[in-house]
Amino acid sequence: MPPRKKVGIKDISREAGVAISTVSHVLNGTAPISAEVRARVVDAARRLGYLAERQAKATITALDTVVLAVPDDAMPENEINLFSWTVLNGLTRECERRGVRLVPLTGNGSLTARKIVETAQAESADGVLLLNDDRREVLHGIGNAGIPAVLINGEDLEMKIDSVTPGNRFAAQLATNWLISQGHRTILHLTWEGRTTIRRRRDGFIDAFKANDLPLADARVLYTGGYEPKLGEKAIAHWLAESGGLDGVTAIFCAADNLALGAMRALAAVGIRIPEDVSVMGFDGVALGELVTPPLTTVYVPLNQMGPEALHLLEQRVLANTTERAAHRLELGCKLVIRKSVATLSG
């Protein structure tokens, strides 16, 4: 296949039917141009692929080396860790595309702010990306060190560093609103005492009951010991035994697909049918949800986009080169994936 012809401002000029100088002024913002002409030039540049090429060139040269700090529990590649691995895959691919060298730094309690900053300095890194690790002392230390940093899938409550996270609270409210629209009024939220990001999902669940003027007593919350499927299975089995059944619950909204998979096993073990007897919904949109019976209705999180967006935020921080730039918190929109695990109730 012959290489694609490089697009230049002459091509845009011809496509938009304007002078080359006009194209230059529009793309560089060097002179006032009418909205109609500007729209024609930008549209032509977009259709010809010029804008994408220009953006790619800009991002390739802005970053050279980035330290990636990752807790140990995010590293194992297995069926219960698809969330972190999908995020990491998206980040790794983006770094390869841009030619950015990624230096992994792993650990749990040993991942201190000092160690992260010292590693970044030793590697002459442009900045740091942190995955899942939103411990106050770590974020505080990195923020005070003045090194550009972005937190992935976490919240910095002091807003010292930039962060990228799913819109957890909004998405959980969206999901619960949908369950309510399907006729469900007594819903169990299966979750765990996790980080702020997980608590946001519980908050969104409660928000939906408030917004729909439904009794908060019917917005039930059941906590597990963690996000692993076996812990979700254990929690639901114990709840069923204590309650003597579903206790009026018609839907179980799980804070992670992993918990939903465990809940489905516990329900099946005592002969409770999904969705005929109770509906089950997850959160994350990992691939395993498609493979269970019935296929799992869930909230799809754009995991592949989190790494690239974090890299872009880091790049903007480096380019700004000032401590006066306020910290940015980017929340990515999520969407519902409707499958067969939720029933619509009549009346």
C-alpha cells in the first residue's frame, strides 16, 4: 500500500475554497476571520485529517519519560483484575503511539511520595502517573514536590494534582434511575468500603432514590469485604440466609461487575432465577459480563480512555510550566449496557 499523501495548508485551501493565507490565519489564530469562513476551513482540515496529524505531532514531542506508580494489587493479570489491566493496556498503547518511555514503579506500603519523586528525578522524567493510589500522604507529598502528576482512577480531595476518573456518582444515579424506570422500587446496592471512587457509586445510588421521591429505607446497602467475586457470593449467600429470601428486593445493583458475578452464583445456588425472581446489574463493563448466563446488564466505563486522557492532562501540565495552573479533575462519562439480567416489572 503506498504511503498516504501528506496533507498541507494548500490542500485545505483548495478544499475550503479560500486563500492559503486565510487557512494560515484560521489555524494559527493570527487574524480575525468570519465565523462562516472559519467553519469551512476547520471542517476541511478535519475531513482531510490535518487536525489529527497536527495534534499527534504536538503530543509526541511534549513528553519523553513518565513514571507510572502502581500498587501491587493492580498488577496481577487475572479474571478479577480486568479493570486495572484494561486501563493499563490503554495507557501503554498510547505511550507507544506517542513514543513516550513509561517507567513502572510498583509497591504497596513502600510506594511513598518520596520514593516516587526520587524515581522520577533519577529517570529525568517529565512527570508521574499514579494508578488507584489516592492516599492523602502520597498525593500531598507529590503535590508539594512540584513535579507534574496525574492520578488515574482516584480523587485528590485537596485538589493538589490533576486526576482522571469515571463519573462514578452520575453513572450510578443513571443506572439506578433506569432500574426505577423498569419498575424496581426496593433495590439492594452491593458494595464494599473502598476508596472515594467506590463511595461515589453508593452516593449516586442514594441520589436516585431522593430524585424519584422514593423511601430511602428501600435503598438498601450491603457491604462485602472487597471487590472479588467470592466476596460478593459470600455476602449475598449470608444476606439470603439471614433474610429468609429476597425480603422484597427486586433488583441488586452491584458496585462492580466482579461482585455481580459472585452475586449471580449465590442466587443460582439457592434456586433464585435471574431475572425472573430478581434482577442483577453490574458496574465497569468488563468482558466477562457478556459471557455469563444471563448476560449481565452493566454500566460501561471507558477504561481504555482513562490512560490516554491522563497522559494528555500530564502533557498540558508540563507545557503550562507554572504552579499557578489550577488542578484539573476530569470525569469521563459512562453509559448503560442493557443485556438480559434485568427484568421490567409490570404495574
